[in-house]
Amino acid sequence: MAFVTLLPDQNFIVGKIIGVGRNYTEHVKEMGAEKNQPPVLFLKPPTAILHIGNPIRLPVYSKDVHYEVELALLIGKGGKEIRQKDWKKCLAGAGLALDLTLRDLQNLAKEKGNPWSVSKGFDGSCPISEFTPLENISNLNNLQIELAVNNVTRQKANTTEMIYQVDELIAYISKYFTLEPGDIILTGTPAGVGKIITGDTLRARISELGEMEFKVA
């Protein structure tokens, strides 16, 4: 059973993890894709959760594992068909996450018109931090986000650059999926994604939410 912690000491059992694809314009460009209307959604199971202190283990069935740093939202109350103006009522807090992606398997799935499930939802594909309570965050839509690999900055942006902001995402997602306590939303990644290999150290940071570090086994 996977869980995440809302600081200082409240634990939530993780339900579903809902990922948002292509939510930063520059990342859309680097992937050779087009801006999507409406947002692209995908799911990760709770077994994707990987806590700080555990190593990232590269699956033997992929030769091209990519990092993607993301702002993660923790659902506290939830609901169905949540109005944009009511988005704060359903959130408990926010944290950092990595959406690890098996790019070779994802590209193959795209070519065949198949789902991304294996490439996005494999065990340990969502390294995650503890969550900061919403009341301690000034503005989710204006946070600096960055990722360094072996002390070299690879991704750097601001959440103001998200194509779909937090209120829009919650309203849209809750039309199709009832949001429940412990659900997590991954809000998309900035440009600069790339491959990781054994021995790499990944350090992610989001202003007001702190840092997290993972080593690749």
C-alpha cells in the first residue's frame, strides 16, 4: 500500500496518479508534438510511488529511461465536476515528483496507436517528495521548478508557463475522474527532458516546496 506524507505528519494512502502530458509549450516543441486541446491525461498506479531514500532502478526492458520533473498536487477532499473557482477546496498540498518515462517504449506505443501504460506506470516511475500544505504556498501558478542531473541543470522553468493552470486542470480532470483523498495530479514537465543512466544523481527543486534527491542504481 503506497502512501505520501503531508507535512508535518499526516499520511495519505495513494489512490490514482493522474499525469498531464504536454503542459509546457517548450516541452511540446522539443517532443515534436502539437499543443493539445483539451489536456492529455494518463494514469500511473500507486505502485509507481518511490520515496526519498530509495534508489531509482532502471527496468531491464528499456534502454531509454527519461526524467521529467513536475509539480505534484495532493488531493485532500476531492469531488466530482469541481468548478474552477472551487479548486482550493479539494487540495491538501503540493510537492515535487519525477515522471520517469520509458521513452523507447512510449515512442513504440505512439507509432502503433497503443496506450502509454507500461512506459509511464512501471514500478518506481514516480519518485516523490513530502507535500507542503496548501496554506503555506503563496501561489501554485508562480513557482520556480528545476532539475539537475549530476549537478548540471537540465530543466528550469516557472509554473506560470504551464499551458493549463492548476484551477483549469482540476476542473477538467474532475469531469472524468472523481478525485478522492490521496489522489495525486502531476501537472506536466518543462523542456529539457533527457536520459538517465546508472550512477546518475537527480536533484529536483521547486521554490517554497524544497528539494529532493534520487540516485540511479
